[in-house]
Amino acid sequence: MTRSGNATRTRPDRATLAVVGLVCAIAGFFLAGNLGIVLGPIAVICGWLAMGRRWAGARRVVALVALVLGAIDTVAAVLWTFF
């Protein structure tokens, strides 16, 4: 934070990462197949980074949902591809 009270941001906000991860996970379910393999891991990574790489802490629900849905989406896309 600077002296004037304005915060300088150089990294994405955690809430933004959580929402991006959630959108990728939900879109991956509807685009299961080729894009689900890409969107699932993106959702997992964004959810993990939004949680601060920790499981503990308050207000991490959206990030945790993004992480779990991204993992399910990835597994479903892999199964969809091979079966």
C-alpha cells in the first residue's frame, strides 16, 4: 500500500481467480470432451491459487468449489475420451 492509501496490484485478486476457476469448471461440464480436458485443470489451478495454496481459511468456498468441480471435470473428460 502506498502512502496515499491506494493499493498497487501486480497479481490477480484471489476472488477473481476463484470466479475464473468456477467459470472454467462449469463451462468444462457443458463442453465435456476436448475442452473439458483443458478447462478442468485450469479450474483446479485457479481454485488452488485463490485459496492461497492452503485448505484453511474463511471465505474460500468459491475457490474450493472451483477446485472440486475442476477435478471432477478433468476426470470426466478423461473418461469421456477413453471410453
